[in-house]
Amino acid sequence: MASIASGTVLITGPTGGLGRAATSAMARRPDAERPDLILVGRPGRGLAEVAEEARDAGATVHDVGCDLARLADVRQAAEQVRQVLASGATRPLRAVIANAGVSVTDTHRVSADGYELTFAVNYLAHAQLIGDLLEVLKTPARIVLLGSNTYYENIFRRILRVAPARWRDPIELAQPTPPDVSASVELAGTAYSDSKLALLYYAHELQRRAQPGVGVVVFEPGFMPGTGLGREHGEALQRVGRALERIPGVSSPTRSGPMLAAVALDDRWAHLRDGAFVVKDAERQVMPFANDAAREARLWTATDELLRSVS
Ligand SMILES: NC(=O)c1ccc[n+]([C@@H]2O[C@H](COP(=O)([O-])OP(=O)(O)OC[C@H]3O[C@@H](n4cnc5c(N)ncnc54)[C@H](OP(=O)(O)O)[C@@H]3O)[C@@H](O)[C@H]2O)c1
């Protein structure tokens, strides 16, 4: 059976934090275990730099500029990827890592298409991109989505006041907070956690609809307090986060990036399907409510509606 590393891996959000570390880990593999790379990120210096670093490490790299907060951009990026694949300039597409993500503090903020920004970038943009590329994936193939344990409450997160998901109909989840309701840390946390629960539900439904030979996996990198995900909480807090990441045992892009690369590439994980949830380097059960066939089917049709209503 062909290995994933014998093909091309597309990763979103390669410019920062976990995505950058995973890109570097893939590029630095020995020749026989190194995939070609398609890097999908906001156009600019960051994307050019990470592409250059990966090329310097020996990888064949295509960078595709794309603002995931604009569905027209996402569709264009998918078209560009299809063209690169058709031209033979890169090996067959065998994996997609939907890594890019945001945690927006003001849930009044919307994407270019009018959807709540966290839901739009973390979930909708990836549903569009994967939907547009599903048929060009060459099996055996893997789709890795970025999950987060924040979707459910535990004692640790309750103390830290990290809000869990509060699931509603997806059409509602896609709407920004109404102007007469104030933004709050709790609403922002709920929006983030909802987007991650949406990815779990999406993963389960995607597996039912994808062609045989595609495995859908959800990866949780552990709490990495110093990444750009916390950028809206201020530079001081991020500095504290980066200091915490130096403590052994605390997750960081340097530690979790290679684990993400391994989940996407390694034969060790070839059996994973059905949205299997991998926390760093171990498969874990999700909460019972994160498997819900009715919600998963509804999310699929609502997503179709949300994507189709944007021309
Ligand atoms: N940090 C944690 O504790 C943690 C825990 C669990 C899961 N996760 C998940 O891990 C993933 C990576 O997060 P991270 O911590 O590495 O965060 P990060 O450092 O902020 O990296 C996020 C990446 O997403 C990209 N991105 C954001 N908005 C975009 C847009 N509109 N268009 C294109 N790209 C966009 C960023 O690009 P720019 O450089 O252009 O901004 C960056 O490359 C996310 O899905 C996150 O939810 C993180």
C-alpha cells in the first residue's frame, strides 16, 4: 500500500505556531519519508518564509495564498491546488491538514461573507476547501482536522473559565453576536469551542461520505499557551504563555508539531478512521455527546446551505 509520505500533503495555517512546526517536521524528514507540500496561508512574508525554509530543507513546495475568512479566496485556492496537481508539478494529493484556526475575542466580528469569524475560519473555510478537494485525493489518503478538548467542560477548564461548546443549529452558530448584546470572554470561548465541536461532528459525517480509502482523523495538540491563537489577549499574556511552554510537559508547537506530522504521515496511524480523536500521540474517546448522528447530518445540510448562499 502506498504511504501518505509518497504523495503531497496540503496544510492550512503553515505560517505560525503548530502549523509552522508541523510543516518544518514534514520538510525535514529523510528523502524517502518526505511528502511534497502545498502550503495554504495568508499571502505575504510569513508564507514566503515558511515555504523557503521547507524548500531549503529539501521539500518540493507550492505556496497558495488564501484568506480563509473569504470563501471566494478558499474556492480560488482549491482551484489553484487542482491545477498544480493536474500539471504534475507535485505528487498526488494524499493528505489535507486543516490546521489554521483563530480564537476571536469579539464575536460581533464577521468574515468577508458575513459569518461569525471564528466559525467561518475554523470550520466553514475548511469544509469548503475539503469539499472542493475530496475528489482529487488519491487513496490511501488522510484528512486531519484540528480539534480542541475545550468542546467539553472539566474542572481544570471551569477554574480557568474556558467556556465549553453550547451547541445550537449551525445556521445560528454561523451568525455573529447581535449588536445589542455585549461581547464577552464567555461568548468568545463558546464560539471557539462550538467551532471545534462542529469539526468533530463534521469529521464523523465526512467519513460516511468520503470515498473508501480516506481516513478522517481529529488531532488535539494539547494546550499550547504561547501560540498566536492567544494573540488577541495581548502580547504580555503571550509572553507568559511562551515562558510556560518552556516547562517540560507543557505542550508547545515544537513538541506537538512533529506529532501532528506523524498523525498525517505515519503508517502507525493508517488504521484511523471515523474522526478518531488523537490527543498528541494517543487515541482517546470523545464525550458521548460528540457522536450524534442527527446533529452530524444537520450540520452537513446546514453547511451546504451556508456555503451555497455565498456566491
Ligand atoms: N494553541 C492551543 O492551545 C491549541 C489547542 C488545541 C487546538 N489548537 C488548534 O491548533 C491549530 C493551530 O493553532 P495555533 O495554536 O498554532 O495558532 P496560531 O499560532 O495562531 O496559528 C494559526 C494559523 O492559522 C492561520 N490563520 C488564521 N486566520 C487565518 C485566515 N483568515 N486565513 C488564513 N490563515 C489563517 C494563521 O495565519 P497568520 O500567520 O496569517 O495569522 C496561522 O498560520 C488551530 O486550529 C487551533 O484551534 C490550538
